[in-house]
Amino acid sequence: MFKDAAAKHLVGVGGVGVIIAILLIFFYLVWVVIPLFRGADMHVVQRFSVPGTGATLHLAIDEQAEIGVRYTEDARAVFFSTANGNILLDQPIPFPPKAKIASFAAAAPASRVVAFGLSNGQVVAARAGFEAKFSEGVRTIVPKTELPLGNEPISMDKKGRALSKLAIQSDGSNITLVAATEDRRLLLTTFEREEALLGEEGKLIAVTNELPAPAEAVEQLLLDPDQKFLYVVEESGFLSRINIKNKQKPTVEERLNVADPGTQVTALEFLSGGISLLVGMNNGTIAQWFPVRDASGNSSLKRIRSFNERNAKITSIAPEYARKGFVAADASGYLGLYHTTAERTLLVTPATSSELKRIAIAPRANALLSEDANGQLAFWRINNEHPEVSWSSLWGRVWYESYDEPKWLWQSSASTNTFEPKFSLMPLAFGTLKAAFYAMLFAVPLSLLGAIYTAHFMSPYMRGLVKPTVEVMGAVPTVVLGFLAGLWLAPFVEEYLPGVFTTLLILPIGVLAFAYSWNKFPLSVRSRIPEGWYGLVLMPVVILLTWGALSVSPWMELTWFGGDMRLWLANDLGIPFDQRNSIIVGIAMGFAVTPTIFTIAEDAIFSVPRTLINGSLALGATPWQTLWRVVLLTASPGIFSGIMIGLGRAVGETMIVLMATGNTPVMDLSMFQGMRTLSANIAVEMPESEVASTHYRVLFLAALVLFMFTFVFNTAAEIVRQRLRRKYSSL
């Protein structure tokens, strides 16, 4: 009694400990994932009057968010502290004394280059510099102004007309300027550096060409950061996209209306990367446009998504430097924080009681400067760690830049900082279920039929040999199975592909034909094989049929498939073939899952009381009738449990799918294509992910989804098992 009580309490403590451990894992996963779905936060750190003189043309902020700079209409660069507004440097931009500023343009925020268009057809460019110096362990940022085009103004218009609109882009080595003159001409100026002796830096040579004139007055000009396309917005809201890859022969690719009916374009900016256009209108709508290719391969701008939280005119848009988010200001004094890929409005907050004129976001997207119509500057701190994540970006089709249509995609990293992360979990969940499906398709028939024969028809001595052998298979490390599948099985199946399919077809037919023929053998021959040993006779038949099918594989491939079945599948049926595909995963994972299902199912079948079996046989039922109507029904709870436990293992399998598939996150039902599963993706990408980054937390979310998969499967299995147990307990 003492031993029984001790065992009872020990088992109870162990069971409760397992439950606690599982709950701790669950709550830890939830704790890591929760920050993904927290909203953004913005708050004002300091407000102060605009430092310096003159109206603001442009605002910018350094990477550390310690120094701001404003370019003014009197051609000055005013550097100031964001903490209190104190002026650190007030430097004039040199230009001819008789000229006046007629236009202004800013390049991509990361370049920090701006340009002033003058009334005499000349241009002066400037660049804000921030140099970090260290003295006695203290860091000091020293602001300065650089002149990337030299100290002398650049003449764009030989006629000397005022440059009413201006656009500039610079990537460090190449600079492009586009200007609209007051007489409605478009001028394109590119800068080439002439060669110099002894490796010295040569002088910049300006080359100016005239572009096709717009149909209406130009409202805004915008150059993409790669300096390949020019976007011209006319006052009616029509936008022309001009291809300037060949600077000598620019072409107008399209002209379309990007404004909503009855509205005007009030703000136009590039999203990070320079592919998408953000179009702000006077009705409060911000639309995202980017080029999309049609079936003929021609690209045209298409409106992808829109944001409209308020009905006030959009006055300024500030895109983030390295993410697909942006901040927008409107005439009612509100600031909005958005993310395009996630199609998410993160925050809309009042900033001032008057109209917001200018905004600038820090390179790290953690700070913001805003200027209102009353001449007040506000310095904001932003907390916006994971804007890329939303329900639609995780599970819905998303229309990513440079794609022809919305898709489910997983691509977490790239070589560029302006990359658009693709965090869709659908391909991974699909790959997980696909791998489990093919594994179960292979394992369930094999293990269940083997369990039925072993428990019900096989002799006790032979069962004593077969059952331990199959159970030992379950101890084989899955990394070994994955290694063999990837390096041996995959090339073998590829080489003998017709023979593999022929084997699957002729094995059942051949075994049935041999069994039928065996019954026609003389009784003297059949009686030599003891009852329960017939499986031993089938082994040579299975080996012979498999060898025959594989032997004729080269002949079949040459005769029916032109010598290469893979090319025949791709060219004639349009089905691409990947060497490490679902067939390989099904076979390899099937071998891993089979021992589990076989052992549990065989034990359940063998445990059916012998009295039930003898009673059925005594009432006249045949062994097969007894099997189907008594044994399997009684053992069904155990059989179902074995299948569901096998399914749970297949869903969570890592090493086999990691080594035996192409490991590509594609959504393709074809058995000739690979996949990437949730577990394999975690194993591959977790070591490379930055701790606490969006990528890192999304991987934990994938682990949570995998946890829920197994929880649902196991719970469903237990519910069904209990119902089957109650239903057939009376047998």
C-alpha cells in the first residue's frame, strides 16, 4: 500500500510538472510575441520658437536626433539643438547677390543634399554634415555645411529664366538636377567628373538636356534615388513618368491622374527605396503608387493602397529612412504614423492647434521635428519598434513592391537597407501541413496495415522479431534520416523517377496476384509454411517486383519521356521538378513516424481481449469479419491516438525537412516541389536574427503557431479517442 501510494503521488507530481512546463513555454512565447502587436507612441519632448530668421524651406535632423537643421528662404542653413532650440551654427549658402531664390528641392533624406533654384536660372546645392568628435570620452557632434557642386552656382538655363520648380538626387558620385522654368520648359542636368592627373579628383562638368514639355504648369518635380525616372505633377493632378535612364533620349512612359476626383495633390514623396510614391491630397487621403508589370512585361503605375484617417489637407510627408513607414502632417495640426506593407495606421495624434507646415523624421525613426504655422518647433520622441506586423501582413496576401500581384511571401532579409521585409506565415504554415500530409500519406497505410497483420495474423515467434525491430527504427536520429534523404534518396529518386512510380503501382497489384496464386498452389506446398509465417514468403516477391520496376526505369524514361522525365514534366505538363521535393519528405518523414504509429496501433489491436475474438469466430464470423467488426472497432481509440501522435510529430519535425527539402517558402501543392516548415524556418533563421527585432519576435510567433498546431491536434485526438472509447466500451 505504501508503494502504491508513493507511485500514485510520484506520477501525479510528474504529470503536474509536465503541465507546468508546457504552460511556462506557452507563456514565454506569448511574452516575447506581445510587443509585436503594441501600438506606436509619440510624445513631445520640447517646444521652442523657430531658431534663426526667414521662413523654413526644409527641415532635417541628424542620426542621433541631437541636432536639427532648417534651410531658410534667405539661403541660410541654421543648425540648432533639438533639446532647447539654441542655434549651434548659422551659415549662409553662397549665391549671386542679385539673384533670388525661386525654388527649393531636397534629395533622398539619407543623402542630406538640398538645392536652391535661383531667379537667374542657376542652382546652388548644399549638404548638411555632422561630424562626431571625442574628447576625454565625451562625444560632440559638430555641424557643418558642404557644397557638393562646388562654390560656384551651376547654370541650368542658358536663357537665364527663373527655375520655378526643382528636383535633385545624389548618390555620392552621381548628381542629377531637373528644373522647370517659368516659361514651362523642363531641363535635365547631369554632372560628370572629368579625369585628372595623379589620381586627383577632377572637376564636375554639367551637361544639360531639355525634356519633353508638360501639358500644364508644373506643380511638383520628383526624381527617384537611382536617377532613372522623373515624376512630374501638373496642377490638375496629372502625373507624368519620364524615363531618363538615357539622359540624351528621355521618354515619357505614361501620364495619368493620381488625384481623387475633385481633389489636388498637396504632397508628394518617395517611400524608402525610391520605388513607391506617396501622394497626399487636400481631402486627407494618402495613396501609395508603384510600377506594376503587366502580362506583356510593360510597367505602369498602379494605386496599391490608401490611408485616410482625417479629412484635412496633407501638408507634409516624411518617409522613414530604412523602413516602409512614414509620418504625415495635415492642415488641422494632426500627425499620423503609418506603415505601407502592413497597411497599418499606427497612430494619429494632435500636434498643434494650427496648421503643420514642415516635418522631419530622424534616420533611426525614433524622433521627429514639426513646425506649425505659428512659427513653433516641436521635438518628438517616437516609440515604434514593430510597425511591419499586422494580421494582414502575417496571414493575408500583400502587394509588395516590384511584384505583379498580391502574394503570400516569406523573405526576412536582403542585402539592402531599404528592403521590404516579407513576414507572411502562410507559406510556412502551408509547408508544415504539406510535409505532414505527405509523411502521413506514406506512414499511415504502412504502419496500420503492418500493425494489423503483426497483431492479428502473425505468429507469436515472428511477432517477437518484427515488433522490436520496428520499435528500434524509432530510435534512429532524425538528422541521420534527413542526411540520407538529402544526399542519397533524393538523387536516387530523381534518377529512377519512372521506376519509383511504377513500383508504387505494381507492388499492390503484384502482392495481390501472388496471394491469389498462392491459394491455387497444392495443399501439400502451402502446408509447408506454418500459419502466421506467410509474410516471410512475400518478402522475395516484394524485392523482385521492386527490382524489376527500377530495372526498366531507364527504358521507360527513354521510350515514353524522351530520355528525361523531369524535362517532360516541366516542358509538356508545366510542372517544375525540384530534386528535394515532397516525395522525399514523405518517404523520409514517413520512416520517422511509422514506428510511433505502428507501436501504438499494434499494442491497441493486440490488447483486444481474446474472448471477444474467440466469441466472434465461434458465432461463425471469418477472421476478416472479426478483424473489421470487432477488433478494429475495439482498438479504434488506440489506433486513432497513434495516428494523431504521429501527426503531431510530423508537424513538429525539423531536421528531416531542413535537409531533405529545397527549404524554399513556396505555396505549391505539387509533389515535385519542396517547402519550408515553421520548425525548419526557426532552426535556419533564429541564429541570424537580431535579439528583440521584428524578425526575432516573428520567429517566436512562428513557434507559438507551431505550439498551437500541436496543441490543437493533440486535444482533438484526445477528444475523439475518449468518444470512441465510450462508444465501443460495451464490446
